Amino acid sequence: MKSRYLKQELFIGKTGQKKIEESTIVVFGMGALGSAISEMLVRAGVGKLIIADRDYVEWSNLQRQQLYTEDDAKQKLPKAVAAKQRLQSINSQTIIKEHVMDIYFQNVEELAEGASILLDATDNFETRLVINDAAMKQNIPFVFGACVGSYGMTYPILPGKGPCFHCLVDYIPSQNVTCDTEGVISPIVQWVASMQVAQAMQILTGEDVTSTLRSFDIWKMEHAEMNVEKLKNLDCPCCGIEKLHPFLTMEKQTKADILCGRDAVHIRPPVPRTLDLKYLSKQWKQQTTNMLANAHLLSFQYEPYRVILFKDGRAIIHGTADITMAKNVYTRLTG
């Protein structure tokens, strides 16, 4: 029986394929980019894939997040759980570890430990800075990717070689432009994901990778490249001479943020906690409507808000972009 990777081996060789099969890759975020990246990786034969995401599947995800189905949205399955099911059906030989969790300073180093490459599929700068610090501290390549509207960009970060993500923050387009304000179309997701996976495969197989920031507007068909090697900052606290890794400490963290693309706030408790979802469902049954529960979360309408409580203590409060109000609702519901 011919190898399922025959066509890939013709291009990267059997040695290159063996390196991919021996690799461990972490994908942070399982939304549009994360689902596309992960599918390409398991089809390529990556040995071990670690996926982490804090969110659950919604109807609005189905336009661009290719791993998920209408049934996943009906059940409000956590994205990491739904993604693992689909990915494992594509390649049963890949070891897949899923984590339904927020990505922040207290867990990022453990997620990254022993990885060959870290792939960014998140939707906010703070999380990318946390991952960047973990990559620099553990000397792991980190491939940045982002897209909004019809515009996307990628950049491979190689510890000790070029500038890290923190060095480039001032050179990356406005952090205030998000899918909430601009929307996003599926073709640019595929472009960014393809670039990130190609760069990951180059790194794994020992190809030379340059410190080049690439961008593309798939609607206007405009492409740009920028060699950023000279932008490495020797005073950078993440990759400079004195490496402090400031984003791996509590002082740099927020505990709530507005979710991209939705009138909603994500709440993370300052200290990890386990919520008794069964108890909470009984406690709030008379004061809420449209309650839905599964092993991972509790969803209900708490007028005028729709609330999602996760087992690990996190929450998503829909119907407001006011962080203070969202925190008040969270405290009222969970104590």
C-alpha cells in the first residue's frame, strides 16, 4: 500500500516527512485560522498536535471556520473538543491533545513545553505577546498570523535570529481594526493559514526561513513583503540582551476582554477555579431561560444577557461590550 504522504514526500523527501511525523506542534486558537491550520497539519502527518481554545462553536463561525458543523453549533461544543473529533477522523495516527482553556501567562509555558513550533491563531495582541514570551524563553520557533476583512499577514519568528513579535508591534497595522469592525472573508483565512503552515514545514524540514513580514489583500490582489531583520531591538525585554519576559507575569495581564466579532466580554477569574455547573444550573433555573448544559459549559439567558459559564471558571457575557458590567454579572452569578 502506497504511503498516504507519497505526493508530499516527492517534494520534501522521506527525511523531511520523517521530521514532520516526529514533530509536536501547538496551535493557539481554534477559530478560522486555527481550524484551517490544524487540518493542513494533520493531513501533512504531524506526529502530535496540541490545540487550545477558550470558545465554543456558534452559527456565525460556520462561514469561515472549516472544521465545524451545524450540529456542533446546536450543541455549543467547545471548539477544541469539536476540532479534535473532526481532526482525528481525518488522521487517526496523529496524537491530538485538546485544551478547553484561555491562553494566558499561567498556562502558556506548560502548553509550549517540548513543542517543535508554536502557531498563532489567536485574535488579540495581548495573547500573542504572551505566546511570544514563552517562545523566546523556551527557544521555540513561533509563526504569527492574522487576518481581518480581506487583509492578512504572517511572520515567522526564530529565537536568536531576527526580531520577535514584541519588536514589531509598532510596525504592524492598527490593533484597533478587528473582525468586529471590518468582518472577514474566508479566502484570506486560507491564504494566511497556508502561509503559516508552509513556513512551519520549512522550519521543520531545515529550510532557510528569512525574517520577512508578508501581507496580502486578497480582494485587491495586492501583496507586500518587508525584510525586518534590522528591526530587532537589543533592548527588547522579550528577546534582547536582558530577557525579562514581562508578559509571563501577572502584572501584564487583564482579566477581561471584548471578543472579536461579537457584542460580548470574556471573563477569566484571577485564580483558576472549577465551577459546579450542575449546582449552578439548579440555582439559576427559575431566574433564567433557554438553559443548555453539557459536560463543558452552561448556557442560559439572564436578561438582557446571554451567559456562557465554562467548567474552568471562565465566562462569556453576550449583550454588552462593557467590561465592568460583564464582571458584575459574572460575580452575581458565580459569587
